[in-house]
Amino acid sequence: MHLSMHNWMRSEPLEVTVARLARFGYGSIEIKGEPDQYDTADVRKLLAEHGLSCWGAVTLTLGERNLCAKDPAQRAASVQYVKDCVTMVEELAGTEITIVPSTVGKIVPDGTPEQEWAWCVESLQEVHEHAAAAGVRMAIEGLNRFETHFINRGEQALALADAVAPDVGVCLDCFHMNIEEVDLLDTIRTIGPRLVDFHVADNNRMACGMGALDWPAIVATLQEVGYDGALTVEFVAPIDRTPANRYPDALETNPVNISAAELQFIIDHGSYLLSEGFYSMLVEQCATTLLPLIR
């Protein structure tokens, strides 16, 4: 295993993100699914300069992106978006693409369970044809019930993966698992060899080690099932707007460019724009907690 991290949680130049990851001992990045924002040749050069690799990407399934939408045109556009993410991962010599099938924050279905399942399977099978040719492995990620009505638990993600193709896997996320699963460790064992990606944040979605999750037990169980991929950091720190605030410098006062949709995505996750100092502390905390367990 090695330590990786998403970069959608703070809007900043990629050079800043990559340098920070290298400084704290991370091995790779799981780049945000916005292919239009990156020149992959430049990104590969940047990663090489810092001794990092691209682990993969995660879809930012926001706005009209929805693989199980009722509208065929919306589904087709969403499929093309995921294909573009796969192409980006291929060009960055990455390993996997983590896919959230339905729009994040959408908890009202577009059709019956049978209809949405059929729409999603058909969409993902089209993506799979492209991903297989690109040599990029797909991982289906479930989110908690407050972020999606569609896939919430590991067994649901595995059922969807099975319906698409035998080589499609699952991404588990500790934060969502802590809400939806009866037993986090048993879920890891159930998914077993189909586990392609593993997202980490503590139960309060702060940095690993700043909550109540048992990280030695989680890592030991991952080792037990033979998982040898990335522990991909994905904290989404809440902003305390009360006098009880422990981190008064958490808010960014000089934000860099960020699209309205991406900002809304962060807000919808219960966070806001974070300062560089606060964000760096969280990145370092994850490394301090996890690296001794995987070395």
C-alpha cells in the first residue's frame, strides 16, 4: 500500500498540491475528474519532478452528470464525461478510475429501482469498453444516504460492478462506511479482491487520526485481504462558525480561481474554502497517522 490523495478539496495550483504531497511522503495523487483543467503532458512532467505518480482519478459527479438519469441525452453526456476522465488517467499512466454513478447530492430518483439500475448498467458498460481498451480499471464508489439515493453500501457497489463486467471493482470510503455499514472491517473482507481503491478520512471527515476510527485495525484488515493499492486521503473539514472554533485560521481569505460548480460541490459537502496552513496541517496529520502503519 501507499498513501495518495485527492485534490478537489482545495482550489490551488497543482504545483502547490504536488509539492506538498511529496514533502509529507505521499506516493501519488488521485486527480480530480475535470479533464479540461489539465494538460496531461505537463502534469506527468510535474509528478516526475517530485517523484510522484498518478494513482487514478475520481469523478466529480456534479451538476447534470448522472449515469442513471432518465434523460438519454443526459446519460450520454455523462458517459462521455467519464470516458474523458478515463482518457486522462490513461495519459497520466494511472491505474484506476473511481466512479460515483449518480449526481452527488441527488436523493430523489429519476425512475423505478429497476429503471435506474438498467440505465446505470448500460452507461457503465459503455464506459467499461473504453476503460478496458485504455488499461484503466473501474471502481464503483458508494456514498452515504444523504449524498445519494443510489449506491450507499459496499455490497451494492459490488452488485453493480458484477452487473457491468467481472473486472470492474469497488472503491470503499471510510467516512461513508462509518454511516452505512454494520461493520467496516467485515465490509472490507466481503469486497476482498474486488477492492480497487480505498478512500480515507476519519468518522468526522477530518484528517485520519482526528476522530474515532481504528486505523491500525482498518489497515490490518486491508493487508489481510491482500489490498496493495492506495490509501487515498479525502478529508472534507467542516468549518466551525461558532466561538467554540478550534481552528480560527481555517478559512481561506485569498481564494484562487474556482468554478461556481466546484465551490458549490465543496459547500454541499459541508465545507468551504480552506486556508493553506489549515489544509497542510490536515495533509500532514493523515501522513503521520497512516504512513507508520503501511511501511
